[in-house]
Amino acid sequence: MGMIFSLFAVVALIAIVLAGVKVAAWYSVFGILVPYAALGVFLAGFIRRVLKWACTPVPFRIPTTAGQQLSFPWIRRSPLDNPSSAAGAAGRVLLEVLFFRSLFRNTGFEVRDGAKIAFHREKWLWPAALLFHYSLLVILIRHLRFFTEPVPGFVQLAGRIDGALQVGLPGLYVTDLLFPAALVILFIRRVAIPRVRYISLAADYFPLFLLLALAVSGVFMRYFTRIDVIGAKELAMGLASFHPSVPGGIGVLFHIHLFLACTLFACFPFSKLMHMGGIFLSPTRNLPNDSRMKRHVNPWNHPVRVHTYREYEDRFSGRMAEAGLPMEKD
């Protein structure tokens, strides 16, 4: 049900643009007002979520451990899977952000012979996630050429590397193949694995369909339906310089692509895509496991009077003697 609802929601978004641009000719609404509104919602929502996470107290060390912690010198430890210092925790977060190390270590299980549980490695999600995230990163970098003049060197370099195959005219970008393919793999995983399908909601399917619609519309604009690229850059430069204008003749497909991108930006802080910012503030990742080296006291604990065991014996020595309990003092 969530999948069908999400699919119809994306179709409805496309229909809104078709009606607004083709019928009502609201070019300024979809070309100026919607992008600025989406950017405002994105920034406000992103900052709010990050500040909320940053202000959430974490009095105790609760890191996820996946290896031997620091112990005796003759016991080999895992400085990244069970870090004991801030540097080790930073290294673990860096590996998670750049290489998705936890997905590489992913394991699954199945019940065999009626009662036996067998564990096995599941690594195929790891390359799919790498393809998706790095393809999206390269695509975002390439799109900076529409918002900058002159185009920075790293943006030109990303475009040359991405189009190194030089297949066809216009040149084929590798990410234009890898990005939709990764999305399809992630979608198949969500519907083909029963346990994943069972816990999947509309909030899981909607970003997939939205990103897939963005990819398809972008591919169509580049390889099948030509648009006014100069007009598109003029619109993007106007938005970036806060002197917006909507040139004529860009095409409705471009407005669909832009509206879908704005929807993605507006929904980003309120969806599971926000893990992009949350990974840096996750206490299970960014905290060292030093609970055996340092005592962590909850700063807002109610003050209580404590007493030593000697004081305990002094208070209850009579009852302990009657019960026959051993005592340190005579």
C-alpha cells in the first residue's frame, strides 16, 4: 500500500507541473517561487534537526562495538571497530561516511532444518549503496556548472572523468547509467526480500520513486528531448545571484525536473535521507569505548547520600550478626 501511494504521489507531482506550466503558464511560480521556498525549507529543517541532535544529552558511552577493545598489551585489539580514543572514533566515522564499512560487514541469517540458525554474509547491498551515493555526488558536482561562471576546475574535472567513455553524441555520462541502476537495485531489494518489504513504509518508497523520476527526466533531457541549455543556465545563475528571471522556451520537461528536485530538497530534512547529517552525530559511531578507563557520571542525576561498606556494617551489624552473615569487623 505504501508503494502504491508513493508512486501516485510522484505522478501527482508531475501532473501538477504539467497543469501549472502547460495550462496556467505559471513559469515564475515553478521557476522562482518554488526553488526559493524549497531551499528555505531545506536549510531551516536541516539546521533544526542538526541542532536538536547536537543538544540531545548523551551522558554515557554507548558506542557500537564490533571487535576487541583495548585491554592487556598481549591481546590484539580493533582500534577502528572498538576505538578507545577520539581519533579512533573519528576514523570509524570517516570509514562509515566514505566507504559504508558497516554495510560491508553486513550479515544475514536464515533458519535451517527447522531450528538451526545459520549466518551468512550479505555484501551485495554494499556495492549498490556505493554506486548510488557516489553517482549522486558526481551528478551534484556536475550540476554546479549551471550555477557558476566561470565553471570551477573541479567541476570540469568531474565532468571529464564521468564522460571519459565518449560514447555517442552528446557524450555518455557513466553516472547516467549507474545512478538509475543503483536505484532499481535498491527498489528490488525492498520488494523482493520479505522481511524488508514487511517493514517498508511510504516514507521508504517515496524517496526512491522521486529520485528515479529525477534520473529519468534528466536522462531524457540530455539524450532524447533537447532543451534550451543556455536558458536553463540563465535561470540557475539568476537563482544563485538572487536576480531571478525565467527565460522562455526552456521546456516543460525542465520544469518537471526542477520541481522534482525542489520537492526532494523540501522533504529531505523530514525523511530518512537525513541520515546524511545524522551519521556525524550518532553516539553509537562517534564515541570512543572508554568506559573501563574513565567513569562517566550522568550530570543531571539527583544528588544522593552514599556510604561506604564500613558505614553499612556499623549501621546494620546487629541484624547481620543475628542472621549469621559474615562481617569484616569483629
